[in-house]
Amino acid sequence: MKMKETEIRYEVVTISPAKAAKWLEGNVVNRDLRQHHIDWLARQMREGAWHLSNNAIAFDGSDPPVLLDGQHRLWAVIESGVTVKMLVGYGFDRRELQPIIDTGLKRTARDTAKIQGLGAVTHRQIAVTRTMMRWASGYHLPYVTNLEIVDYFRQVQPAIDFALSDCLRIDDKGREGSAPAGIAAVLAQAYYTAPHSDLATFGQIVLTGEPAPGVKASDGPLLLHAYIVRPVGQITQPGVYRRTQTALYAFLRQEVLPELYETREQRFPLTPAAGVPIAVTPIPKRK
């Protein structure tokens, strides 16, 4: 018999690891667990970043009730060892609810930025932010939340905007210049320590593939241009980022660069000594 809407009820419940384990005993019909998502949720709980929301844990109306939605959150409570409050709903029809759970449109970092009052942040700005978080600051991106991406972007936005607009000539709608996020990320890092005019010149040589008049040691950005115009399958984001570090470092020092190689040394570190207004707390990979 179809369950009436009036039979569905909600309450806010304080969920301890022991209660989460008990509720998971009723988790008999659900999708496969994603351990990386459990780790992501558990980190938020441990760091006090978990908050009560309208996204409820859901049970059906049977006795004992069967868990329909929330297994990852409950496992995260167990793994974090933290007691949290969650909204819990009871009395759902499993046949109606489970096929539509988590099928809505997920919010992106751009959505979060707009909600936080940053206006129309572009896909490119977020892509450069994520690249800097990964390669300059050591974040493990699968664990990063939208709020963390937005907070990082907020602190380095002038550098990212300079790299995209002044160096690579990309406007707010992504028109004109086109270059991978790895190039813009390195230029944004160098924004704090290198002459801006030199960075802009480097960016234009990379984009056009033509040496600038009167500029020495242009072989680095020219080699980088040759690399990024290869077919998509022949370039990688880490390769672009590491080669840009090599090319820009040699260019700024006016050194001849006969070969463009990948360097794993951080040439333009984001440190307080460089005047970077950012407090970095890298998120380690799960062991």
C-alpha cells in the first residue's frame, strides 16, 4: 500500500558513533560505498566543519526501519569518532525514494563563490585555483570542499586575475587567449615575486609562439608554446605545470633553455616570505 505523505516525520538527532553503527545494521538495500567520500566527510567532522543541514538521513516505514539514504555520513561519524547533529526523516516509501536520491544538480565551487558574494567566478578561475591548491600548496583535491576552494581563491584572486587577464589575455567570458590552467597557476604564483611586465611578456610569447622584439632568452616560452599546441592526448596537466615552472624560471633569469623538461622543484613557492597572503594547510592523502 502506498504510504501517505502525512506519515512522514522529521526530527533533529544527535548521532554518536555507536548510534551510527546501530543504524547501519538496517543498511540492507543501498549503493556501493565510496571510501574517498567517507574520508572527505569524516575530515569535515573532525575539523568542526560539519553543520546541520536540510539534507536528511532517511529511513523507510518498516519495523525495524531500513536505511535509505545517509550511509556515507553514518560511516563518516564512525571513522571520525565525532558526535554530530543531523536531520532524520522516517516513513518514506523505498520504491519511490531510492530511485531519485542524489540525482539532482550538485553545487559547484562556482555556485558556492556566488553564494558567498564573490559574483560571477569563471570556470577558468576555479581551474587555476584547484591547480595551485594541488601543485603549489599540496592539497589532496578529492578531500577539498567547495568552501575551501572559494576561501583559497579569495586570498589569491588578484594573482589569478593578473595571470588570466594581463598575461594570457583571457577576459571574464574566457575569450581571446587560450592556455591550460597549469600555465596560469605558475604565473599567478610568480605574481608575488617577479616583475609583472616580464610575466606578461612571457604569457604573450607562450600564446603566440612568436618571440617578443628585444627580449632575450625567449626559447623557454617558445618551447612551452610548442608543447601546449600538441594534440590533447599528448599533454598532461602536471606536465604543463612543471614545464611552465622550468620555462618561466629560465626566462626570468635570461638563461638559455635548450630543452624543456619537467621540474619537480617548486620554483615559485607560496610562502609568507614571498608576501603571499595565504595560510596553507595541506590535506594529506589517505594512507
